[in-house]
Amino acid sequence: MSGLVTDNRFADPDAALRILTEAHRPLTEAESADLNARLVLILANHVGDATVLAEAVALARRAMDEKR
């Protein structure tokens, strides 16, 4: 894989959002944070490319900084 892909790659983006939303529905805030941490690590391992991971982290941080 070369570079971070930011285009939508889901055939049904709403279904993907529902999966993530439903996974958090029965959880406390702390449990939800734990689920997110585990999910990030699992997906980062799936990506398997530190450069792409660094790009994704930078993009997420920029988005957070823009919200401030």
C-alpha cells in the first residue's frame, strides 16, 4: 500500500457507521474508549505500514486541532 487512502471505500457507508455506532451502544464511556483503543490497534495492524499509520494519525490530529 502506498499512501493513506482517504476516499470512501465502503459500498454502504451508512452500514459501516451503524456497525461502529451499535458496537458502542451498550458501553460506558470508559468501555467505549477501551473499545476504540482496541479497534485502532487491530486496524493499525491490518494496515501494517508505519508510514500510512503516521499519515492517518497526522490527519486525525489536524482534524481535532481544527475543531478547537
